[in-house]
Amino acid sequence: MVDVFSGRVLVGKDGRSVDPEEALQNKVVGLYFSAGWCSPCRDFTPVLCDFYTELLEETEPPAPFEIVFISSDHSAEDMAGYMHAMHGDWLALPFHDPYKHDLKKKYNITAIPKLVIVKQTGEVITDKGRKQIRDKGLSCFRNWLEGADIFQNFSI
């Protein structure tokens, strides 16, 4: 993920700045393209929250997984409201960072919500994260981990 977010800053739900190199190192990363005005997004976000919480808070050790929200909201205020109201404690690309347009192009995002699961290199493991979570629940994470080339002593 160093490649993908090199030289960038991410923000936490609480607004603090986070170094992506530190936060995303040795993790499977879900790039979550979404917006508060989008009804299917509001439908899926709580499902993603539960998935994230179970992987990070209810497994020991916590799963090597992180989500980075890439907003399609209309304003920074809308994005902040959506994050506070519905999101888990994951990271986001700041609203005013124009890099979100490059990411949408790079990962061929034509509709939202879209959850793209990527390796450390930014290479796609699957662009069907949303469907896989809905269909398989937590078990899909093992497949992502296998595809991620991360050495982890982790089991679900």
C-alpha cells in the first residue's frame, strides 16, 4: 500500500491524520468507494461495519485488515457526517485530496458502492468485496489473505 498511498495522508474517523505506510503495512486493504447520499451505500455500510468489527475486535490477534474510504460525497461536511453516522473506525482519503479521481480511474470505479480488496502493491485481489461479504461473511477474508501475499499467523 506504500505504492498506492505514498506521500499521502489518511484521516481517521476522529479527524486525526494517519501515516498510510504505518497504518496499512502488512494488511489486506479494502478500498471502499461510497457516499452518504447513495442509498445502496447506506444499505451496505452497516454490513461492512459488522464485518470490520468482527475481524478486528473479535478475533485474537486482530485480522490484518484495514479499510480506506474514498468518498463520492458532495462536500467535506457530508463526508464527515456520513463517516460519523455510519462508518466503522476505519481510515479515509481526505475529501479535498484530488487523488480520489486517480484511484477511481485506476480501479475502474463506475458505480458505488464498490469495495475493492487489494494487496500491499495495490494489485487487485477482488473488486467484488461487497458481494463476497454479503454471500460468504467472514470466510471470504481467508481467501483475500491467501491472495494478499502477507505472511500472517492468522485464522478465522
